[in-house]
Amino acid sequence: MIDDIDKALDWEGHRLDCASCEHLALSETGGCRLKHACVNERCPRSIERFFERNPHLADGYLSHPHCEARAIAAKFANVSLLPSLINDPNEKVQWNAILRLPRSYALQLRKHPLPELRRRVATLLDGEELLPMASDEYYYVRLVVASRIEPILLRRMMNDEEAEVRRVVARRIPNEWLLGMIDDRDASVRLEIAQRLSVQLVSLLQHDPDWRIRYEVASRAPVAQVFSLVHDPHSVVREVASSRIAGDRR
């Protein structure tokens, strides 16, 4: 194992020999260097340095059997050759191609089998392009959708099964939809709603089981609506309600 560390190995674990490399001439001009900038090594950084020095060679590596070579070549190759990589068996290759292609190509990967790639694709899309991903199987894909899609398109996500997604929705939906989430089963979502509700409407949550929400009511609701909170089970809620009422009487 110690010997292997000192060797330059290809992606299949074989020792490299510059004498048999088709790019041998490049080594004489600084275009490549074993264990530093070599397209045949298994080390991705070494491959990247090679293409940084020789971007004109990237086109010839888009079908290389080593996925790292294909993925890195996609960063430097002629863009007109990249559409063929959309169906590459490796997601790194697909992603690097998508980053350089027109956004319409990203739409083809909205149902990609790998959720992490779908999450990345969602970061490239906007508006109605994201609607098919609003019901994605994985919550962290839906989380990206909820944070990027126009607020007016968030209605279908107000009842998302994941509280973290609903919290993002609660922060972004139009004000006139807030009451539709006032009874959310998760207190953190209701707190987001309470913090956005108008002074006139926040008192609707004065009997919420979560003290943080009642505190929001005691802090912001019209004084006439906070009298019941003077006897709240939580001392912090009682204190702020009492303080507001006392201040109003002065």
C-alpha cells in the first residue's frame, strides 16, 4: 500500500508509464506531468489540471470509460457535443453537461432516478418549470422547489407532508393565504404564520398550545385581545401580556 502511494495509477489501478502515452510530447512543453496533470490518472484533480492546460483535447474524452475523465472533460469540451451526455450513466457527467447547456436540457432530468441530482436540477429552474417537482418523493428536492417557485404557485405545497417544507411555504405564500395554514399540525409552521399575520388577525392564535405562538400574540395583538393571556401557563407569556396591559392603562 505504501508503494502504491508513490505510484501514479490509472482508474483501474494499473501503474502508469509515460513512455506509452499518446500525449508524451506534451510533457516536454509542460502540457502534462505525471502525478500532477495527467488525464490517465485516477485522481480527479490531476485530470482537471490536464484539461486546464489542454482544453482543446477535451472533446476526445467525452466517451472515455473513466467517468471522472468524462465528467471533467465536459467542463472544457465544445458545448455542441454535450447534449449526448444527458443520458450518460454517471450523474457527475450529466450535471457538468447540464451546467453548460441551455436550461431546456435540465428539464429532461426532473425525474432523474437520483434524488441528489434532481435537487441540483431544481436549483437551475424557475416558475412553472418547477411544478412537476413540487410533489417529488424526497423532501429536500421539494425544499428547493418551495424556496424558488413563485409564491403564487405554492398553494399545492401548503399541505406538504414535511414540516420543514411547510415552514418555507409559510414564509413565502401570499398574505391572503396565511389563514389556510393557521391550524398546521407543526408548531414551528404555525409560528411562521403567527409572525406574518397582521396585528388584527394574530389574536386568532391566542389559544395555541405552543407558548411561543401565544407569546407572539401577547406581543403583537391589540391590547384588548391579550387579557386572557395574563393567566397563561407560561410565565414569559404572562409577563408580556401584563406589561402591555399595564402600559396601556398609563
